[in-house]
Amino acid sequence: MKMKKLKSDRSLRAKLRSPGRPPVLHRAERWPFWKAIGQGRSSEDAAAIAGVSPAVGNRWFRQCGGMPPSNLAPSAPEPTGRYLVFAEREQIALARARGEGVREIARQLGRSPSTISRELRRNAATRGGGLEYRAHTAQWHADRAAMRPKPAKLLTNPALREYVQDRLAGNIVTPGGKLIAGPQVEWKGRRHGPRQARRWSQAWSPEQIANRLFMDFPEDTSMRISHEAIYQALYVQGRGALRRELTSCLRTGRALRVPRERVRNRGKSFVTPEILISERPASVEDRAVPGHWEGDLILGLASSAIGTLVERSTRFTMLLHLPPHPGHRQQPRDKHGPALAGHGAEAVRDGIMKAMASLPEQFRKSLTWDQGAEMSQHAKLSIDTGLEVYFCDPQSPWQRGTNENTNGLLRQYFPKGTDLSAHRASELNAVALALNTRPRKTLGWRTPAEAFNELIRSGEQSSVATTS
């Protein structure tokens, strides 16, 4: 007896597993989400732009490790309209339900009849033996056919995977070879939260691993991998090469990658475009005119801090004594009260005003600071001292290079991990004097104090000459 041929055989497609739960939107609909992420928006804001719930946006972000897939990256070409999109497939499904023919559907969509014919045959739902057309199933078939899957190199090369994993997450041992387990830390899939112990491991960075392969296996070209491939094996779900909990072995311990634009846009609300460093006068850059300062805080244990001010042309340094307020670490802080640690906005403002009060007016031109919350009262500081306050871009310490270099010198006296509140104002003045009386190569081996005093004397002489 001849078996009846099923209509599904005409789809020219092998049997597939069930699509299961339909995906939430597709490439064309996810494009606005990743475009917003590339502009520095949060997952919730990007989800609102794409028209999905915040939970869906967070799931998309985590599934891709915090970075867009290559076909949705900002550098990827936008959809050209050559291929059918989900909205068109919905129209096809509705038209078929009304009993309309292929040519009529093609006229409605402005497509070729052969395009519609192939779509109805290739991407139909064949589970029941027929050729039923449903938009979600058709889109799933189309997305699956468009994929160009390439197995991860760490999956196909066990020796390379073992090498990478051992350098990344291998155990710490003593010189004698004894294993040191270190603290037992449960991986929670998130980096942020209360401070806790970190997992001990070899902790080579992916870049170190990728470049060391050339030295350890100079002749074996199969033992090669890029650092980006290692990062994707750690962060992107579904790669299957390295477990995501091994991200705790990275230096940052970051469970998700952070888009670059999101970091760049991490500015403070009190920093407006007109007071960014890009608006600072060009005359400040060449250091020819004195009176332009750079400032920052150096931090220590128990939220202790010392303020630093450095004059750009002479490298003259002043230190701000910022002792903690009574009750610090002894009573809960009032949410709307001053910062009890001693380096809140009011304390820093008062410290700078006191330091600047001892200087002639011509040496109070501008102050450049990072975007720390301690400078949120910069407007009042400018009114009281005459200083024009400018702020660096986020994550750009080189824009205050003079101050950063001075802070490095100060760490000789105030090491990291020490309580800076233990030092009195007289001790800070002594340290500042030590720095200001050290000869500097950039000043022709003069000291900052000598260079600063020369400028003060020259300013006084010019003032007398003008008066006379």
C-alpha cells in the first residue's frame, strides 16, 4: 500500500526540535535596545525604548554578557529590508487565515510572489503534518536558518581550554608545591554588594594568557586564542567553553561587561557642560600663567581623607586637614546632615576657602577637580574665593596629571590602608613643607617653594610699579 505523502515533506527541511517558548521580539526589534545600550543608557531605559519590560531588557543584557551580539553591534550594518521581518510575517499569517492567495499577499506587501511562496513553504509549522503558517514559528525558522554557528575554539581544543582555565582559575601553591585553598567564596553572579573575600586563583588576565601562548608554544599554531575570545567564553551565555563563575578570577571580578559609553556618561548631576575641563581657557594648559590649581582627595581607612591642592606652574602643594566630625562611626548619620567622615561637600569647601585665603588674589584663578561628590558646593566656593572651578571627564585622571603625580609622592608619607585621620594639621603642614622644599627637575632643580615665592615677589613688584 502506497503511503500518502505529507505536505510537510514539501518544506525541504529536516525534522527540527520544537521551538518551545517563542522568543521575545527579534533582530529588528532588538536593534533599538542595543543602540540605546551603546549610547550609555541603562538596561531599564533601553528596554523602554525598545518597547519591552525591564525584566526582558535585563535578560537580554545578561544573556549577551553585557555586550551586543556582532549582528546588533553599533558597527553592524542596519537591516536593509531585503529580508522579511516579523511584522510582514504577521501580515502573511493574517492574510492566509483570510484565505488570500500568494499573489494577493505579494501585492499587499510589495514583495515578489516567489518570495511569499518560498516563505510559506520553508518557514511553515510542520508539526501536524501540514504546512500551517504562524508568524512566531516562521520567524524562529528564519532566525535559525540565518545563523552561521561557529563552535568556540575552547570547545574544540581541550588542550587549549585546559591551559586557559589553569592560568585563569588554577590553584595557588607554595614554592614547595603545597596547595593553598584560600577562602571559600560562593559565586552569586554579581560583583556588587557588601565587601567580602575573593577567590584565590592564578588570576592571569586574558591578555596575559593570549600573549604567553606564543612563548610557551612557539611552534604549535593550534595553541592560539585572542583575549576577546576568552572574555566571550566567560561572559556570553551559550558559548559553553568556560563557566561564568570563573569571572570571579578576573581582577575586577565583574560578572557582566560594562559598555564603554555607560562609564563615560557616569557624571555627577552638579557638573554641567559649561564647567567641564573642555571649557577651561587654553592659557591654563601651557602653565605660563600662575594661579591655576588642581585638587583631589587621598583616602585611607575608616573613611579618612586628606585634601591636596597643587599649583600647576610651580607644583606648590597645600594639604587640607579634614578631621572626622564628632560621632563618626559611633552613631548613625543623619541622611540630610553633613558627612561625619569629615570630607563632605561643606568640609572640603571650607578647607579650600581657608587655604586660598592665605594667597594673593592673582594666585586664585581656577581649580580643576574630578567629579567627586565632595565638590557639589563648587558654586558657593567660586563666589567666596573667586576661583573658576572646572571638572575633569569621568575616568580621566590624566587630565589632572600634576595632582595625580603629587598624590603619588604623598603616599610615601600617607600609605594606602592607613588611617589618615590620625595626622594633625601641623603634621600635614610639615609634609607639605617637605614636598615644597625638594628640588624638582621640571623646575630646573629649583624647589616649588622657591618658584612660588619668586612669582609672589614679581607680582608684588609689578603691583607697586603700576601704583606709582
